[in-house]
Amino acid sequence: MSTELIIALIKSNIVLAVLLTNTILLIWLERKLVAGMQSRVGPDRAGPFGILQTVADAIKLLLKEQIMPLKADRAMYLLAPIIALVPSFLIFMIIPLGPDLNIEIGGKNYMVDFVGADLNVGVLYFLALSSIAVYSVVLAGWSSGSKYPLLGGVRASAQMISYEAAMGLSLVPVILYSGSLSLVDIVSSQSGNLSTTVPILSSIVSFIPNWNIFPQFIAFGIFFIAAVAEVNRAPFDLVEAEQELVGGFHTEYSGFRFAMFFLAEYINMFNMCAITATFFLGGWLGPTFDGFLPPILSAIMPIIWLGVKTFALLFIFVWIRATLPRLRYDQLMELGWKRLIPASLVWLILSAIVLGLREFGLPWS
Amino acid sequence: MVEALLFFAPASLIIIGALIVIFARNPVHNAMGLVLTLVSLAIIYITLNATFVAMVQMLVYAGAVMTLFLFVIMMIGVDKKEQSTDSIKGQTFLVIGVFLILISLLAYVAVSSEFKWDLWFPPVEYDLEGTPQLIAGVLFTEWIFPFEIISILLIVATAAAIALAYDTKKKNSNA
């Protein structure tokens, strides 16, 4: 086997391990945070601070009986959880975790880029895979052969298609600013500090990092709202509104198949936050403290910075869930089609005009 | 070796997907067969270094168009059984006849000396990649006029669809 293949295999295994253990941490963190915001204790029995509660839950789900409804469409019923899980793992592959590493194996130097795959169409890859993820919800809802999941599936597909449009459109100005569809290039275009031509502002502005969130704050807002809706989290969780639809599209799933949907939801949430951090918050960029810290520690600083940004966004996800009531269905559609999509179109045109002026100057001069 | 595997695996999936589209009884299964075909076709595009076309294929056809198909199939009810009687007299014989003609044509091509059974792909160094920059460069300079015409055509079609839907809704509310 060639070394490149081995490196690729190691990378895929690391991604798998990181995403799975990270989900355990994430579920515990969410339960603890929501409990804190609602003046409850939350899980506190299994392990220190109840951190092993998720492990216990996972074992419980693995050992449970798996029930399939008699009227279920067998093939599609079994396929749906797999379609849910696969894109969530694949999306993480394109998120850059750090700068290129130089590794010496057997006297040879290998440049290992700290990203699963640096695609020159990375943004499109992300959008394509998140549109594939819609199938899992639709198929799970339809194949269960039951009314509540079908309603949940129809709702979910309409919601995810609507917000995908807003999400894609809000990313276009970011692509215009960065001049690339590759996530690695988008991160490196955000290095350095902000600069401005206005002389008074330049001394203040030069302390602020050159992240896309500052020139593109409206695109960030639209993208973040669409991301919350895309992963079907509160306040956009009409898909599984328990008062109306019991459990939504996964009502008829039990045991490990339910756990696969659960896992996919949390991995998608983590992916969305990591992608938001990459597009708008500079990704892995941050001070590495080269002189002060030992070299190993400063080498993993980029991962720590990306983690800090991602978990800050995840905290906002949980905070929103604990704070806001669920939207009504017509309000949801109105927000998507009548607010977010026109706003992102206007913002796209404004960004294009500003970039055009910067590039070519005023048309009459 | 790897190239051959990367060709034959998605190629056989394309054929399996196409067969599901034709033979499956359930409309949802048909739609999923088409999705399989479209996604496998995207893999073939990637092996041809046309990454942009592959991603657009996934995003537009597999992602958007087929989701809408599935949505419509679910909305209009999938429990209706398809009619299995022939709508054209002697349909079965006609199909078999056309199939035989097609097979004999393909066999002629395969046997004739013009065709080479060169299925082992020589490693080709591509100097041309289907990158977005390249496609955009051609699309927005050389082909800008047809491109704009097509976009106007699409807007006209969308506006027409909205106008048609709006009119019937108004009549219904008046009546």
C-alpha cells in the first residue's frame, strides 16, 4: 500500500472517532446546559458530572428490540437511517482543521494537509450532501406506513428544501469575498487583520481579525438561521413537534435505528457549527503562541481554536433551543421564502456592487 | 486497475438504478432508483475530472429535482396500484421487436472491426480540469448571450407558472 493511501485511511478513522466521541460529549453538554437554563440538575449519576450518561443511553439503545411496523416498506425503512448517517460523516471531511503538516516517515517528507479532502468545489460539495440528507427524512416518514411520520416527513422535506435555498444564497457573497469555492482557500483568505481606507478608523480596525463575519454580518445571520432550520433544531423543529406529530419522521423507529437518526442529527449540528466557523469566523486561524508554548502544543493550537469557535456556536444552538418557542408552520415558510431569500438576494447584489467598486473603481471616474 | 474499478462500480450501479426505475412497481422505489443512477453518474463525472459538473449533478438533479419528484409522489398518493393492462394493442410484441433490433445493432457494432475492446484505461494526464473558474471563464465571456437568454427563459417560465396558479386560486375563492 502506498503511504498516501495509509495517510488517507488514518484520516478517515480519525474523523470517524472524533465525530463519534464528540457526539457523546455534545449530547451531555446540551442536556446539562438546558438543565442549567431551566433550573434543573440534569444528568448527574453516571460518571463525574453525569458525563457517562450518553454512553449508558447508547448501550441501552443498542440492546433494545428493533420493531418494524407491519405496513412498513422494508427496503426504504432500512435504508433511511443509513442515508441520514453517511452524508453527516462525509461533510466533516472537507472542513480544514489546521495548516499543512510536514511529517517525516522513513526518511521521506510528506506534506499532510490537515483536512480530509481539499476539494476545489468544497462549498458545492457541502450543499450537495446536505440536500442528499433530505432523503433520509422523507423516506423515513414515508416508509414507516404510519400517519404521523408521513406528516413529519412532508413537513421536513418542505422545510429543508426552502431553507437550503436561503443557505446557498447566503454563502454566495462569502465565496465572492474569498474568491474560491475551496474551504482551505476560504480560511486562508481570512488571515490577517481588517484594513480600511478611512484614516481615523484604520488604527481601531487593525486589531480586529479579517474574518468574514465583519464584512458579511448579514450573510452570517441568514446562514446561521438557515443552518438551525436545516438541522431541524428548535425553534424550527416542527418536523418532530411532539404535541402534534408524536416523534415526527422517526416515530416508528426504535433501538439502534433510532440511535442512528439521533447520531446523525447531532453530527449534522456539529458540522453546521464547524462550517459556520470556517466560513465566517476564520476557521482554524488564531494565535499559535509559537515562542511561549512547546512545539507540540502550538502545532495543535489551530484545532483548539476551531474547537473553541465551534463550541461557542453550539452553545448558541442550545441557548436558542432553551429560549425560543417553536414557530407555527406558516410562519416558518414565510420566514424562509419572504424574509431570508429576498434578504440574501439583496445582500448578494450589495456585496457584488461593493466588490465591483473596489476592483474596478467608480464607473464614471 | 483503480481506474477500471472506479468505472465499473458506478457504471453497474447506473444500470441497476435504471432497471429499478423500469421494473419497480412502487413509484417511490422508481424515484430512488433514479437517484441511484444520478449519484453514480456524478461519480463517473468525478473520475473524468469534471468535479464541477459532478457537484452540480448531485445538487440539482439528485438533490433538488428528485426531492421535488418524491414530494409530489408522496402528495398525490402512492398507494394507487399501476394499471398493468396494455394500453396499445400488441404492446408486448412491439417491445420485444424493438429490443431485438436494438440488440442486433449493438452486436453489429461490437463485432465490427471498427470497435476496439480497449476497456483498460491508460493513465491519462489531464491538463484540463472542469474547475469552476474554467467553466465560469468560458460561460461569462464566450457564451454570455445564450446564458442570459436561458436565464430570461427560466424567469418567464416561473412567472407564467405563478400566474397560472394564481388565476385558478382567485376563481376558486370567488365561486
